[in-house]
Amino acid sequence: MPSFEHQRGKFGFPLNKYSRAFCLLALSFLSTACPKDAPQPNSRIGNSERPKEASSVVPGAVAFNGERAMDHVKKQVEIGPRISGSPELAMTRDYILKSLKGFGVAVKTDEFTATTPLGEKKMVNLTAEIPGDSADVVMIASHYDSKYFKDMRFVGANDPGTSVGTLLELARVLSASQQKPKLTYWLVFFDGEEAFCEAWEQCHNPNPSDPKHPLPDNTYGSRHYVSNLLEKKELGRVRALILLDLMGAKNLELGRDTMSTRWLQDVVWRTAKETGYGKYFVDRPEGVGGDDHEPFLRAGIDSLDLIQLSGYPYWHRADDTLDKVSAQSMKVVGDVVLASLPKIAERLALRPAATASPAATTPE
């Protein structure tokens, strides 16, 4: 066996056949493991193929989440029937306020007393504000009271559970945005949309200012809201209203409400097609007959009602329950509304702000 001392290579240390093989293997590893264009081990740039964790500033971190919206629906249904003036609606209101404040959103409450066929009722409207570059306002709204039935336990998963859940999730997304909107957004929760009598126009209430024209037994909160805007001379700030109502059914199909402002409707329907949701926003007419956007339309404010009334067989029935609604449907509506808002702002920039019409001087 040759001596190690007599077998040295050019590197100055003894080599046998094993050490030579080891060196060749090491050199081969170094040449392949560290190509010249690869980052060095201490570089800030990694070459791992694992997906990066989402941060709070990437768009996905503030995307509309249908499951979050569904959690809000479940909470409302868990509370039970939520009739205006009831302890259950007060619990719902506390939940909404806590959720909004948790998003870091400023919220105003407006308490008022309404005369109803069942007597005087305390009602409270809620307004969450997302400040924009302009003081002009786009409102996104839903009622949060459920329909009163004397002989039926009505939990209203879709009416108004899904619209409230969607509005809360919109508040989270808009408040987390890193870009300030051009217009200010008011996210409004109306009390007292539902009639206390069984049918929408079955009962009326006295109108002290005009006894010949009694007031309706519905839309208490939205009518009060318009009256407040007029009183504070802020009606001109509100440029448009998007109303959410009955828009979370599993078989989502939103027709065009025949009372809604056409240009606003066109923007949203076109946006739905552009975002791949066109099959849910169809061109058939949707007859509503009355909703919280009506007082705003009478006041001269362009308004849109996103509602599926005729195609929802569980409307005002005991089986308007969680199994009839869908997180995906709420995501569809939420995504389309979010994508429509900048386009609505662009359109409004071309239209001068309207002044209150003579018909807008009363909240009837």
C-alpha cells in the first residue's frame, strides 16, 4: 500500500483514492449548488417555491369574505325574531355596533320614536362612515329589523339577515382599504322597514302635519333618515343609495327593480358581467312595490334596490332559515358592489349635485 506521505496533490495535502473521490464530489456539489446567478445564503431574496403568507396590505387580505358575512347571519338568527322596539333587536344593534367599532369605523346612532299600529316604538338608525376625499356621499344600506308576526316565529335569515351580514362585511373591507375613496361612504342600518300589520299597506298611521294623507306602516327608519337630511340641509351631499334587501338566497337571481334609477342599475349590472357574475344579475323586471329606497327616490336621490323578492319562496315565512341562504351569494353581491363603487364615483363626477325637489320637503 503506498504511503499517504508520498501521494500529495497540487493543493499541498496528501491524497489517496478515497480523499481524491471526496474532493471531486465536494467540488461538484459546490459548482451545482451555488450557480453564479443564484442569491447567496444571506441574501434578503429567497428562492423558496413555497407560497408567501398574505400580509394585511395585499388585496387578498381585504377581499370580501362570504363566510364572514355568513357568521353575521348566524348570529342574527341565533338571537331570534328581531322586531323593532324589542330586546332582541337591541341585542342585534349592540352586535352591529361592536362589529363596526372592531373594524375601527366611526358610528353614529340616531334614536327616535315612531307611531305605529302597535303603539309608540323606540327605533334607532345606525350610520358608519368611511371618509373619502370628497364630502359627497354614496350610501349603502340595509334594514336590520325583522318582520313581526303574531302567530309565527320568523327569524329572517335572508330578510334581513343576509343584507345585514353583507353590509357588515362591506364595512370591514372598506375600512381596511389602503386607498382612500374619492367619495365618502355611509353604511346605514335602518330600523323599522317592516310593517307591523301583516300586509305592507294594510295599516296607516296618523299624519299630524297633513291629516288627509296618513303615513305608511313601513319604512319608518328610512323616512326618518330623509327627514333628518332635510332638517340638517345635508340632502345634497347624498349622491346615490345602494339598498341591499333579500339578496343572499342560494338560488341567487337579481332582477331589475322597476323603481330604481336606471343609470345606477346599468353600472352595477355591467360590472357584474365584467367580473364574471353576470348570470346572477338578470334583465327581467323585479316588481318590489316599496322598500327603503322609496323615500330617497322621492327626495330626488338616485337609488338602487338589489333585491330578489319574486324568486324567493320563503319570504316572510317561518322557513326563511339558514339552510336557504348562501355565503357565495353574499360574496357575489359584495364583490359586485365593491367593484361598482369607483365606477359610480366616476359617473357622479360628470353629474352636478342635485338640489332637493319640492316633493322632498316631507318624509311621507
